[in-house]
Amino acid sequence: MKNIVFLYTFFCIWSVARALPVIFVHRGYQPYVQVALDQALKYNKEVFLITDSETKYCRVPIFSIDEYADLAKKFAQHYLHLSPNPHGFELFCIQRWFILEEFMKKKHIDRCFYCDSDVLLYGDVNEAVTYFDGDVALLGSRSNGLSAINGEMLSGGTCYIKQAVLGDLVDFIAQTYADPKRRRDLRGRFENRHNKRHGICDMTLFTLFGHERENIYDIRNLTKPVGNTCFDHHMRADDSVYEMEQVCGMMVKKITFREKIPYGYNMVAKRAVRFWCLHFQGGAKKLMPLYAQ
């Protein structure tokens, strides 16, 4: 009996210690991806990369996309391209969630912290999620864009998610593209959009999923400060509350580092807020080496 109790206690301690891996999914080689990986490793013990460029990156366990792409390939058969972005780009942005879900299932990972490859982390995600713990924690922002519902847009660009919830999400995505009525709804959203720069993307699907499952799952918003901390969803967006400055000819959030941790001044709350990450979308990627600490 004592041996059983010991083994159970050991397993619980091991599970907590292993707790939350940081996972990146990226296709192709870009130098900024290694910057993101190295930054994540400074604070997190388990950082994984799923990629098709296995020989190009280093210092983290690397897994081949092809080994976890069965569901993603099946989804491609039903994908309907409704975006001004290139077909391959937009398709893969959605397929990565199928790849991540298959990876987590095969590796018996019950929850993870996913990061876009242009995100710099500044802390242990196991500590960070104690502020935002739920079934799933996503980036949220006010928006009038195509992805928004009631003005709220959800993104998985940086997210904490349980495998069971991710499984439900990819089933939802697959059904959305397979069901004729849902496909018509997507097409209608695209054809009636006001801003021609927007299209149907994974943010649209996250937002629709969040709207339909809000009474089922505890969905948290990583961009809303909790305990004076939050996650940045876009360095080039002021979120109507943060001070901005010009860096290398680009307007970005004004960041002050305290012991290598980034803070932004929230003009509404009238205090500096700690960022667990900074997200360098689009052209801001070139700034990543400047902000790596």
C-alpha cells in the first residue's frame, strides 16, 4: 500500500513539474523563429517545435509536421478559401490547430501553451496561467473586423488550451467547412465584409467557437490584465489604453524593461502593466532581436 501511495505521489509531482509545455508550429525557415525559441527557453523547461524544417533549428526538441498532419490533410479537402491572403498561408494557419491537436493526443499531453512563432515570452507559463487558468485562455481584442462578434475578436496566437477543448475546436472547424449551411454563413460574412483587408481566418473560427461554447467552457481573455499582468496581442496596437512610441520607423507599444521583464503604461488604469509576452505581428518581426532579453 505504501508503494502505491509513493508511486501516486511521485506521478503527481512529475505531472506538476512537467505541467505545461510551450509549443510552436511553424512551416519553413525564418531566423526570427529561433529568436522566439531561445527566448522561451530562458523561462520554460519544455519548449517544442513542430516544423517541416527539422534541420534548420536547434536547442529544442523538434518534431516533423508530417507525422501529425493526417487530420490537417483531410481538412484541406473541405477548405473554402475566403481571404485576401494567399491560399496556402491561410490554409496552414487553420491546419496548425489540427496538427497541434494530433501532436498532443499522440504525445499524451493534456494541456499546453501555444505560441505563434513571432511571440517573445518573458516568464514561466506555468506561473502565468495561474492568473488566467480556465479551460482555454485566448487573446481577445475589441474589433470591428470580420472576425468579431459583438465587437470582440478571439485569437489563438498565444493561448493556453486543454487537449479536450482543442479536440472540440478542430471538430467544430471541420464541421463548419463540411456543413453546407455553415459554409454559406462563412461566404456571407466574407462577401458582406466592410474592410476588404479582412477575410475568413482562424480568428474567425476561434470567435465563432467561443461564441457557441461560452456556456460550456471557462474561456479567459489573456489581454485583460489580471493581477496587473497580461499578454500582448499585437505590438503595433495600442488597444486604446497603452502608450506608443516609434521604433525603427514603426509605431509600437512603449515598453520599459524592469529586470528584463517588459511593462507597458496603461493610461486608463494609470499604472504600468507587466506583459508575459510581446507579439511581433507582420512587419514588427524585424524588431524581435531588439526586444529579446
